[in-house]
Amino acid sequence: MLKRILSPYLIRLAGQYPVITLTGPRQSGKTTLCKSLFNTYDYISLEDLSIRNLATNDPHGFLAQFKQGVILDEIQRAPDLMSYIQGIVDDKQTPGQFILTGSQQFEVMQAINQSLAGRTAVLRLLPFAYGELYPQGTMPDIANLLYQGFYPRIYDRQLNPTEALSFYLSTYVERDIRSLINIKNLSLFERFLKLCATQIGRLTNYSRLANDCGITQNTVKEWLSILEASYILFQLQPHFENYRKRLTKSSKLYFYDVGLAAYLLNITDPIHVQNSPMRGELFENFIVSEFLKNRYNHVKDNNLYFFRDHVGNEVDLILDYGSTLVSIEIKAGSTISNDYFKGIHYYQQLSGEKNIKKMVVYAGKQSIRHKDIDVYSYSDLEKLFAELNNF
């Protein structure tokens, strides 16, 4: 089992809070991690209908059987249990009594806010980070990387990514979607999901998505919300500062896993990545999701934004640390070009001293310093993150 970056934080917080809640996509490794770190705990999966019925019909008796700590997997299947857990932890105040996992973030967080606010630490585990799979300086083939994605099961079992992601969608996503919302035409939803993959890194256009899919804009917003709830995709928000410029108000779409995005684009081989007109967008998705993983793996909130004004001046990532900003451009090319720095230079003129660091992440091999800009190869992401984590 690969060591997960989140592990020491999970252990530390379990010694401080009576309840730990670990959310993230299905098959991101939540159960494996919890079983490994808390191997003396009882393990219960609420996916099991008989166990779920017992927990629902007799919650007091169900919870009373666990004396030395318990992992309750997929807690969103029995959200009412959290009210009873509240009573137990308020009475005993024992750290690490309950380890809860869930793969539907909106339902889990709603139940937590109602019953366990202030009693639980909330962590997020996404699929493998680049640094968990590859030692610093290792340079796997980028096309293969974008094709495979980062779901642990693909690596643990040496699965064919196309087959594995197909099964993932049919056995997990569709079931979760059906439990969250009544979708009568599942094939139409699948078409919508594939359309979303074609919009990676682009401004979200609800009208275009609605027209292309033959649905209303309200349905587009509802379905995007469901996909966010299931940890399939997320929306990167624009960054606003008082620069006396007209800035875009639209978000951008990215997938939590680049391999799933590639699959939805009908990419079934690494060679297809090389020839795909979406290669640049897939590389951008890979890097943006790695920045998000880095934040969550260190138990930090999402501070990722992008900058774009009304005439198209743009910076791919803005990291907002409150009093300071970091600007980052993402380029899929392997040769450094002056064009890589145009957006960052423009943004520096607007933001001034508040933009304390400027970076470029690209698909090339060498990491260098170009004047006042740090240029990182994707193979040096861990080095980049080590620097940012000190902020």
C-alpha cells in the first residue's frame, strides 16, 4: 500500500476529535486508508442493506456494540446515525471514537452541520497525488499519465484504465446519481457528462451546455451540482480584486481525475492523448487537480482561482493566501517560450507587490528560474508544493 500524504494528519486529528469524517470520490482509497491506520477498530459498511436496516431501525443498539472505536463506511447511507453519534460523543468525549467515510459531500456535510458541528474534523481524500505515485524527479510518460489518471484501484490491480473507468461510471456514478436525483433518461445524463469533458478549462456556458444537450439551463445547474456532490468535477471560480477592470464572472470546469476526463473524451490509448486536440486541456486539468489535492492532503481549504478579464487576458491559477497571491501559468508544451510569461506579466502589473510569487508549470523536463519567474517541470511538483506549503 502506498503511503498517503494525508495519513499523519488523519492520525493526529483522531487524537484530538471524537469523530473523524473522511470524504472523497468513490474508489479514492478512503476505506483502505482507514482500515490501515485504525486496524484495531471494527469496520462496518453501510452499503450492506441488512446492516443499514439494523442501524436505521435500532440505532442505539447498533452503536452500543462498538466499544473500542468503529469505522462507519459510506455514512451518507444512514445520515440519521449522526444524531445518535452526537449523544455518545457528548457523553464520553473520547478522541477517535468514530471514523466516518462518505462519498457524497453535500449529504454528508449537511448531516454534519446538523448533528456533529464542532465535534468532528473533516478531511478530504482525492485519488492518488502525483507525488504519492512517483518519487520527486521521476518523469513518467505524460500521455500515459493523462490516460491512466490516478484512481488507486487502477494501479493496485494493474487494470486497463478504459475498462476500469467504464465500470466505475456504470457501477458507482450512475447509482449515486440515481440516489441523489430522479433522472429519467440516463443516456442523456451520460451525454451531458461527456459534454462537460469537452469544456475542461473553458468558461462555463450554461446556455451552450443546455442547447447541446437539449435540456434547460436550470437542469444544467442541477446536474453540475450533482456531479460536484459526487466528487466527479469541480468548478474553479474567478478571482476578483479591485483592478478597475471588467472581469469574467463565469467559472471553469475541471474533473477531479484527469483519467476519467480522458475516458469521457473517448480516449482509449495513450497514443490518442498525443493526437487529441484536448491534450492541452487535459494537461491543465491534471495540474489544477494536483494543486487541489495538495491543499486537501494538508487539511487546507481550497484557495484556487483563475484570472480573466473581458478582453481575454488570463492566468490559469491564482492562489489566494489572504494578504498575498501566487500566480501560475500551465503549459502543455515541452519547450519554454516567451509566450508562457505574457499572462503572468500582465497580472503582475495589476496586482503589484501582493503577487509575491510567479510560476509556470509545463510538460518539459527542466525546472529553471527565468528572470523573476520559477518554471517547474511537472516532474517537480512535489518540490513546488513544498515551497508553497510554507506560506
